[in-house]
Amino acid sequence: MAPLNTSVTLLRNVSSGAPTLADFQVISTSVPTKASLQNDQILVRTLYLSCDPYMRGRLSASQDSYVDAFVPGKALEGLGVGVIEASTSADYKEGDVVTGGAFKWESRFVAGTQGFTKIPATGGVSPANYLGVLGMPSFTAYVGVVTLCSPKAGETILISAAAGAVGQMAVQLAKARGLYVVGVAGSDDKIEFIKSLGADAVFNYKTCGDYSAAIKKAAPNGIDIYFDNVGGELLDAALLNMNNFGRIAECGMISQYNATSDTLYSLKNLIRIIPKRVSIFGFIVSDYYAKPDYADFIGEVSAMLKAGKLTYKLDEVVGLENGPEALLDLFEGKNFGKRVIKVADSQQRL
């Protein structure tokens, strides 16, 4: 019996409310071969796929986004890491390990070379780390904390979803710059993890009661920087605690991604940005890859890794067939760290 290729496709777009497993389909198809390649194409065996909150927007049919919606009947796609098994490109050869944002949610797939980058040897690093500590989530933290909010030693930063893919790096970048760090998460084990990263104060948003009071208790001198991953009520509470000339990095609002017209939260304290002269930065990390910030990020994080000064937690789900559940868990906060899907075993250490 010929080997089969696993593929995860979307059955229907979900623009409002929470997507369910019934909105996806896991199918088996024929494995692509070298003979199927056209000029300047590669055949990639997927090793790891990334689950990211921005993908919620791609599940909807909305055209009002910075990234295209997924097409029903076609494989999902996103960030990934894989190994090239065949190539008709002069720039890639069999055995090259590549990463990029055009990975189809398939065991193996054929694609053009645009959007893929070869991963250099970096001294024993797992390929999965290029989706986490050396990848997009960590760079997102760098842009929000360092580039946009210009932190100064002694300031106070509040970080929501501080045990997540982005938040855990935001905590460590802020501590490296001498900030007082307050981390927020939704379970006791996540709270303990944030403490282990060096956070000065933490609280569990599910058990703390009044959010504004919890922030005030954790940061009695107020908040200079808020790195926001969740939006909603916690953002409203942060607005009540911002210091003069505070800065807010709006990375995400995951608490609102599955909201309906009836459950969407309306901010009540936005007016506070005027007397407090608060700056709010909405940003998309892809705008910064071509800027000097990216080289600065790679240099700083690589040095911290080599010096043993970084901790980064991956939350690995095994099997592409479990991909839909792995993705949907993000929107309920069930992940602990950077959620990745292990599609195939890899003996490679880069």
C-alpha cells in the first residue's frame, strides 16, 4: 500500500463565535514526489507547525485583515519548519532545513521557493526553536517591549498572557533592561513559571477578583508600560493604572477573537489616555523584519541563549491529525508556552 499524506483543511469559514473541530477536516492524499516538481520548486517534509493567535482571523471570511483568510477545502498554512526532500531550485538542495510562513498543514507538500529561508547551523538548537525563542513570537516581544515602548531601567511593565509564546520572552527582555515586571496568567502552574522567569509580581486573572485592584496591589507605583496580549476587561483595568506618558504595546486581544456582537467587550476607560498622555501602539511584527530591529533582536537573543540567560517553554502536540484541537486550544488558554505541532521526528540539531 502506497504511503499517504496527511492534510488539515478548513470546511467552512467562521467569522463570529468560536470555531469547533467540526469546522476542520483531516484527510489523506497521495504523497507528492520529486517527479511532480516543476521548475524552481521544493518538496518539503514538515517537521513542526506553529499555532498562533493571529490564525483566528484567517479562519474567518473577513477581507479586512493584514493576512488572507483560509480557503475552505484547502490546507491551512502558517509558520513551520521542515526539511527539503527534493528540489528543482539552484538555491535549495536535498537536506536543507527551512522555515517560513507558507508551510501547508500537510505531512509533505510542494511549493515555490518564495517565503522560505534556510536555517543555518547554530550549535545544537532544535528546529522547533525557530518557531519560538528564535522565531516570530520572540521577535514580536522584542518589537513591542524594546522598539516601540523604549523601556527605561526602573520603570514598571505589566504583561498579560505572560506565560505564552510572546509573553514569556517579553518578561525576560524587560528584566534584562532593569524593569519591574508584573506578569498575568490564568493558572497556578503558569504563575509559578512566570516567577521562575524573574517576574517581580504576578497574579492569576481567574482568581484575583477585581482586575484594577490586583494591578494596583502588584504595581503600587502604577504602570509605565503595558504589553497587551488579551484586550477586554484587563486592558480596561490597565488603563486605570497607567502613569503619565505610559506606553501600551497592543500585540493582541485574544479574549475578543471569538466574541459575538452580544459578547464583545466595550472599553470604558479609554478616555484616560488623554490626561495621562498615554501612547498606544498597534503593530504587526512582519513590518519590522526588513528593519535594523531584526538584526538587533537576533544578536541579543542569540547571545542570551549562549550565555544561558534565557528560558523558553514549548508546548508540543504530537501528530498533524491533532492540529485542529491544538489550534483551537489557544483561544481557550489551554496552551502552556509556545504551542507547536510535531508532525515528524527529526534527528537534526542545527
